[in-house]
Amino acid sequence: MSKSGEATLVKNAGSCYMLSELPQWNLFPAVLRGKIRLKDSEATNPIAVGDRVRFVAETEPDMEHPASITEILPRKNYVIRKSTNLSHQAHIIAANIDKAYIIVTLEFPAIKLPFLDRILVTCEMYGIPVVIVLNKMDLLRDVCTDQIRDFHRIYGIAGYEILEVSAKTGEGIEGLRNECKGKVCLLSGESGVGKSSIIKAMDPEADPKIGDISLAHLQGKHTTSLYEMYNLECGGFLIDTPGLRGFGLVDAQKEEIALYFPEMLKVSEDCRFSPCTHTHEPGCAVKEAVGNGSISPERYASYLGMLDEDKKYR
Ligand code: GDP
Ligand code: ZN
């Protein structure tokens, strides 16, 4: 019986792709038709986990008779990983992400705010809604009271949702499960923050196995299945990604960076000059907001750091 329709790529199985008609989880194999293969020459992979595709199959697809992918549908967003060398190659990690959960903790290991800000900027650039998940609350609550308060101040003003959880005690995990339901979610976090523990707490059957992997490995022959989608017990679809570094910052133009700090974008309309770098210009509404506490000095410092870094690479 022939079959056709739209499906989501959930796994790259090396010789073929596994598709599923989400929200059902009915995996079947498919291959790319030759002409699509070369279309996206910038990326090392023409198609990524999360891609929506159109397919046709003459019979019920199986490994001997996989379906054919005839079209990759436009992506609503995607994250790429750029090579750190000069080859300018990029690997698409995942596409069509409904929400990214950035796992952090405050101590054990100590958080680096500028690093988190970089990830948040990256998510803004990619157009991916993001939630910050503050893990290890069981450890932090009593010993880091001030730090927790500051964290909420800084990221609350910036407009980010913060979920407090503990993979150890299960606090907040049910909330996370409900959040993920029916969504394609990306989970990211620096090593040691408890990413695998959270996945396990959300779904004991899940098998988080992906560590930090360099792009060089990604380009290897046998490692094409590094990113895959998991069907969580709660009905969410999870794409696990390597440490935060894996995201890589796409090249933002200097003038662009402030657009990806939502709290700066909001007030920058009132800057006297446009464009305004929010550094030395008179009548800068962003600097004024930093002065009166409606933009946090920590986030502003991250912004200046990013401008500086941008200069270095020019
Ligand atoms: P990953 O590298 O981000 O995947 O982190 P792991 O899940 O391997 O966790 C790193 C360490 O933190 C392990 O020793 C975990 O037992 C511990 N850990 C993870 N989550 C929690 C938590 O909520 N509370 C406490 N006390 N420890 C945690
Ligand atoms: Zn300004």
C-alpha cells in the first residue's frame, strides 16, 4: 500500500533517516532523493533532526524499502554548530525547536554569567524560545540565598522564565514534564550541571549518552547519529545536545548584538541616536536604564564583553 505525507526526522541512522509522524512515535526509514542532497552546500548535513519533510513510499516502508524524502519543508528555526577552524563549515544540530531548556546551577560548578548570556543571545538569534532551568536547588537553597535572589533579579528583568528544579529530590521535575509535553525540546547545559540527571528524572527509560563532541567528530563517517530525538514518557520530544559550547555563537554584527538582549531592545527605541551602540553615545536610554536598575549591570557587562570580543575578531 502506498503511503505519503509529512513527517519529522528523528534520527540519522547512517544509511538512512528515521522519520516519525509526530506526535505519534511510529518510526520508519527513509532516504533522501539525490537532487535534494546538494541543495544546502553551506552545511555539512543537508537535513537535520527535527526537520519536517514530505515523503512518498510505494509500500509500507521498511529497511529494504525505505520511503523517499521528496522535500525538506521550510524550517521555523534551527541551531548550527560552526567549525572553529577557518573552513566555515557548519553542522545543523537540530531544526524546528519549540523550546530550548538551558540547564544551569549556581555552584557545583560555579556559573559563568557571561557564558550563559552568550547562549541566550544565540537562542534569540535563532528565534528559539528559551527557559532557564536552575538545577540542584536542594544544594543551593540554604547556602546560596543571595545568589539565587540575584539570579532571579538579573534574568527576571531580562524577561526569562526560570524553573527551579532538583534532579536529586525531584523538585520541579513534574513541572518540566508538563512543559515539554507535545513539544520538540532542546536540552543543553555545561557538563556537570546535571543534564543527564534531569533527563533520567524526567524519564527513567531515557538514555542520555551524548557528551561534548567536537565538530571534527561530527564530520566523521560513523558519527552521523549523534543527535537524535527521544520520545519522553511524558509525551515530549527531546533533543539532547552536547555542552553549551556546542551551540557556538553565530557571527553577529556588532550593531546587532543589542537586538538579542530583549531588555535592551525594548528601551533602545528611546536612545537619541540610531543606531546606538549603548557605549559612549549621549542620550542613551540603555545606559540610563542600567543606571536606574531596570537593566541589570551584569547583563550590560556581558553585552560590553561581547562587543569587545567582536572587535577582536575583526
Ligand atoms: P551532566 O554532566 O550535566 O550530565 O551532569 P550529571 O547529571 O552527570 O550530574 C553531575 C553531578 O551532579 C552528579 O554527581 C549528580 O549526581 C549531581 N547532581 C545532578 N543533579 C543534582 C541535583 O539536583 N542535586 C544534587 N545535589 N546533585 C545533583
Ligand atoms: Zn543607546
